[in-house]
Amino acid sequence: MHPLHGDLVTIVGEGNVIDDPSTLSAYSQSIWNPFPPISPGLIVRPGSTNEVAEVLKLANRSKNPIVTRGGGASLSGYPQTDPGRSIILETRRLNRVLEIDPANMVVRAECGMLMSELEEAVGAQGFFVHTVSVPVRYVTLGGVLSGVSGSGLPPKGARDGTGLHFIMGMKVVLPDGRIINTGAGGSNVNSKADFMRGGSGPDLLGLFMGDGGIFGVKVEATLELSHKPPVRSGGFSYFNDLDSSWKAISKLTLLEPLPFSDVSIYGPGCRLLFYGVDGASQEEVDLHTKRIEKICQEEGGGAAPEDIQSKLNARIDGTSLREESFVKRTRGLVSFISGKKEFPLIHKTLTEFLAAEIRRLGFEGNGLSVVSAITPKKSHSVYASVSVLFDPSKEGAKAATLEIQKAAFKKAVEMGCSLEPHGGYAALMAGDAWSSEFKDTIKGMKALLDPNNILNVGLWGL
Ligand SMILES: Cc1cc2nc3c(=O)[nH]c(=O)nc-3n(C[C@H](O)[C@H](O)[C@H](O)COP(=O)(O)OP(=O)(O)OC[C@H]3O[C@@H](n4cnc5c(N)ncnc54)[C@H](O)[C@@H]3O)c2cc1C
């Protein structure tokens, strides 16, 4: 039995400390990625901020490693720590909406909520909150704030940017059990929420965003709300190749005001450009749509062939992207951020590199394929993912994917991209590319907040 078992039961109750081998194995990795599992000693499921704090105080006293887990959807594995001894702290019981405040247009919620739960709760009152484009029913608020570049890539990120633009404050339990509010409570203890980041002191929030969970366990967050758009529409334009779809998307992102709420390129050969349009009225949506279509046509875009078009119609509201079959596709994901100017060469080099690796390992047309999804982030940058899809029933396909994925991460770093970390291995590679000054600063902050180094040990190579 794990040495902390009894004490943890006292903190969270019998049913919330789990050590049966089948549950441990199910929690030890995401099944959709090719990375090896970790070997935790047990799982603890706290149900309140105070319980999280007590668990961390105990782990800190006994110097026992903790890995925080939200929905477990990371596609780059978990850091490998202390087999049999490390404890998974699972946040899913922290799943309450604490306050929807229509006067201030904010929502305060616990960080173990699934993004779909948050979306539905505010949606029922006519509001919209930025969540994620795809795995909305699998990922938690805390997982997205921690594990993705820019604290989340929301569906409307092409127009509005990454998640960190919409978070106003957080409550975080530090590795030694202290509880810190990044806005209110730090800058003004008499206020429940912070309404302007950095308004009355340094903006500490940024430290915890996209940190991979190394500085603390996020337990609450306050997010901006907006009204659901009265009219929403979308469409596709079909191009000859990536060169022309890229030209169109580049032009679209320079328009002011931006006519789209979301826009991306994907599909075989990157020939499909998808756009979503929001508006206060049908007239406004039609006007925006005309501007988008005009630019697409100028660059050679047109209607997709009929068989493709019917499949595409199902994608306009994003539902099919969020289906289990899409989310749980087995893949080695290489995702990165680059400048818009640098992007075409990077993407070309990376996809050619992947194709050559697949050929070299003998999997061309035989269990491995590559697919890209490209989304601008406002007018300045691009988020792109290039996935090696693998067929787990083909012998050696999973191992080959892992080898190729690792090599592609290295290549992307060499070309100057920022990797989207998700967690484990990609964070390790990203950390390897930090300058020594940057790494030393992060190490110093880690030592300050987590002197016994118990939380997500090894992430970023720390
Ligand atoms: C198919 C697919 C599509 C995706 N598409 C999108 C997308 O459209 N937009 C987007 O934003 N993301 C997307 N993601 C990425 C996903 O949102 C991230 O991997 C996210 O981190 C997963 O959240 P999770 O709750 O499953 O966290 P986990 O996988 O459990 O954890 C991820 C990291 O966050 C840490 N962590 C988790 N919870 C907390 C907490 N409460 N406090 C501190 N640290 C914590 C963990 O220790 C770990 O380092 C996609 C993932 C998949 C599999």
C-alpha cells in the first residue's frame, strides 16, 4: 500500500483514494497518443480547494511527487516520475460553476469542469465563453489553462486570440498548500474578482498560464462572457493547393474589421478553407460572407466537389470535429506556433520531413498518414498541427509514430517554432529550446514556489 494512503483517505474520504490496478492503468496515459504510460502509485480525487491544499501539504511534507490530471487528453504524454510512488491528483470533482455574473459579464468556475459543462451552463443563460475547438467533452478548464499554448485555442481564436485573453483571474493552490488568488485577494483582498489584469500590481496570472501545472494546482478561474451571436453562419472554399488557400487566408487576416469569427485550412492537400461568420443580423452576416468569398475567389477558391461538400456541411457548426471518433483518433501530434511570414516554409519543410520519415520506416500507404490543420491567430501568427495518424492494428505503426513524432518536434524547434506543449514530451523539447537565462529564471521561480520539487516533476526538463 502507498505510504500516504491512510492520510489521504482522512483528507478526501475512502472512495476518493484509488489504487486498484485497472483504474491506475486507465489513468496512466491518454490512449490516443503513442507515448508510454506512467506508473502512479495511486489516484487522489479532492473535492474542494481545501482538500487540494491538504493533499499538497501532505505531499510536500513527505516530498512525494504529484502529477495533476484534468481530463487526461494530452497528446504528448505525462512526465515520467517515480514509478509506484507518484500520485495522480485528479481534479474532476471540482466541477461547479460558482457564479454567472451578467452585470459584470464574467463567469467564475472550478477548474475540474469539462469545457462542455462550462459551455452549456453559460449557454443556457444566452452567453458565450471561449472554450476549445475540438475535445470540449474531454478536457477540463484547468487542463486547458495549463497544457496548451496560450492557455487554449478556442474556436474563435483566429479573430480573438488564445485563451489567455479571456481569463481575468485564477485561484491556485501552491505546491506547499498555500492558496493564492492571482487577481483579487492578491491586489485587493476585499474584491471577489479582478476586473483588469495588472490593474493594481504585477500581473501574476501569466505565470500560471500554459505552465503545464508546475507552479500550482488551478482550482478556480474567472472568465469573460460575451453574448451568443444572434446569427451564425459558415462556409468552405476549395482550392487547388496550399499555396492558394494560404494566400487567401493571409489576405483575410489583414482585413479590418475581420469579417470572420473563425477561419482555418485543412483537409487532404490543405485545399479546404473553412470560415465561420457571426453577426447581429442576417444582413451583417451576408455582408461579411461576401467579403470572404470575394477574396477566396480572387485566389482561385470555389465550391468543393459534391461528395466532399455534403461531408463539409456537417462541419460548419463544428459538431463533427467534437465527436468521439474524431477526438480519439490515434495520432502523433506535432503542433506549433510560428509567425505568419515564416509559416509556409516551415510547414513545407516539416510535412516533407514527415513524409520522408514514413517512407524510410516502410509505412507509406501502410498504416501511417499525415494531416495538417492550420489556423491563424489574429493577424500576426499561425497555429498549425501536423498529425501522423496511425493504425494501431498494424504492427510497428505506433512505435514508428513515436519515433517520427519525436524527430519532428526536434525539427520544428530547429526551425524556430514554439511547440504546443500539451504536457510531457513536447514540454521537454520546448524546455530544451529555452535560453539559459529564461530557464534559470523559471527554475528560480519553481524553487521559490515548489522548494521540494513535488509538482509535475521533470516537465519542461526542470
Ligand atoms: C484531439 C484533440 C484535439 C484538441 N484540440 C484542442 C483545441 O481545439 N483547443 C485547445 O485549446 N486544445 C485542444 N487540445 C489540447 C487539450 O486541450 C490539451 O491537451 C489540454 O491540456 C487537455 O486538458 P485536460 O483537462 O485533458 O488536461 P490533462 O491532459 O489531464 O493535463 C494537461 C496538463 O495540464 C496539467 N493540469 C491539468 N489540470 C490542471 C490543474 N487544474 N492545475 C494545474 N495543472 C493542471 C497536467 O498536469 C498536464 O501537465 C486537443 C487535444 C486533443 C486530444
